[in-house]
Amino acid sequence: ATTTTSSSTTNDDKTNDERHIPPEVSQKSRPTLWLKLCSETNDIVDVDDSIDNPPEPTRYARMDKEGNYSCEVKLGRSEFAKIRWTKISRSLCDVGMTRTSNSNGGDHVTAWIKMRKGVDQHWVHLDGTLIVKPVNQPFHVKDGSILSLYGATGIAY
């Protein structure tokens, strides 16, 4: 059985007003998140590339516990994400990629999401469906998936 207090709400308890995203939040463009499966010292930049300011955030890979290269970025309310709306937690989820080497000498790259909040504490959706996954347990994401930080389509990446 689940017990709730009057100060907490579940996703089902939210009214349409609570789910409404203000236009100044929904119409703001999202920054591009750069996840690179190489170290910063090994990053190759094309000399003809005319990027004046490197994109932020850029995350570079590090060797993880299993001996694979992984990089990740935390999503939520922050300056780099251009989200100031207080209904969005500062720490909703991590988005990352992992590169593993197989016995044939090739590499396999996997994209994943790891939730930082329980389902009763967020309204994060993947491809229009509420994410109901355990906290801190990465799960695979297919290419082209849409991650929305508030509702089925709100604040989407």
C-alpha cells in the first residue's frame, strides 16, 4: 500500500493547470548536448570548422567501472539547459552513451537514460510514455527517441 501526505502529489493527481507549461518555457530553444566517446585530449577538431564558441555542455568519455568508455550529462533545471522553471527538478535524469569493444575488434555504442527521481517525483516521458524505471538503473534508448522532461511532449530533447 502507498501512503501519501497532503503535501505530495502523484502524476495522476496533477491537474491540467499543473501540467501546463508556460509559453516562456515551452517556446525556448534547447541547447544541443554533445556527448563524445573520446577523451578531451583525443578530440579531433576540423581546422576548417568555424565554430567560434564550443557548444556547452560537451561531455567527454571516461573509462567506467566495467572498462568501457562512457559519457553522460545530467538533465534538469539549469543554466546550460536554459530551464529556470521551478516545476522542473535540477536533477531529473542522466543521459549517456557507452562504447564497448567486442571480441572481433569492433565497437558497440549504446545510448541510455538513468532516472534520478522515482516515478512519483517526476513527469519525464520517453516517446510519449511516462518513464517507470527504477532510480539509478540505466536502460537502453533507441536512436531517434524523444525524451520530454515534462509530460509527453514538454521540454523535449
